[in-house]
Amino acid sequence: MNKSAVALISAALVAGSMLAADAAGTTGAAPPASSVITAHEAYKLYSGKTWIWSDGAAYFAPDRKFIAWTGTGNAINYGEGEWRVTPTGRVCFFAVWSSASGHAKATNCFGHRTVNNTIYQQKEPGGVWYVFKSPSAKSDDEYAKLKPGDLASGGVTRVKAELKALGGRG
């Protein structure tokens, strides 16, 4: 897989969160007087949940396995790997992504900070900070897109079959 395909995959992975950031009108600066969340808090946010994206989904299994799919048409791809949290509330997923043009490894990380029970998220490195989870649930929080259970495996299976039909990469 060439560098532009990897860049396209990475861009697609965070499109929904970047749209949420734009809608929230946030800046790239860290929230003032914020503190990091713990690894345990970060694990609880994601474990056993599926993050629904505008054109895909990612499942964060309790045993740290990670699966996802994204894209439409000839731009479909899927990823399989693992996810981890750091002591400073950073969540990263490491996956081998497969598309019609081949396979590539990619790492995506998100930082988390909290202020007055509001959790902010940032795509790392250098993304903008935006409200991830409000103290009282809001439908436009990015966290609202994390749904209980594995809602990604069916999409991964479908994408693998489509890629196989396109040329044997599934």
C-alpha cells in the first residue's frame, strides 16, 4: 500500500471526530486547567464498545483486540490489531489495514483531558481539542458514538468479501 493510501485511511479514521471538533468550534490549545485521565478511566470509556464513524466502525474488545472498517466503493478497507491505553489517558490503536491496493500498518492515538467532569479529546499529534464527553450526556458528544458491544465485525466481514471480489486482498 502506498503512502497516499495510508494517509487516506488515517484521514478517514478521524473524519467523524474532526467534524465534531469543527462543529464545537474548539481550538488546538489544551483545555485550560485540565488534567489527564487515568488509564483505567480511558479503558472504561472504550472497552467493549464500538465507535461508530460516518463511513465505518471500530470495536475495542475488552481483551485489547481492535477491528474496524471504513470507506465506501473502491475506497473500502479494514483494520485488525490491538488497542492500548497509557497511564496518561492516551488511547492508541495499532492495526494492519487492508484495502484493494494492499496492506499497511498504522497507529492512531487520541489524548484525553478533563476539566470539571468534561472529558476533552484530541487526535494526536497536533489535532484540535474538542468535547468528547459532557458531564450530562449530550447527543452531539463524540462519546455518544461509542455503542456497547461489537457492531464492527459484520462490516469487517463484508469488506473482506468485497475486497476479495475486487482482487483477492480480503
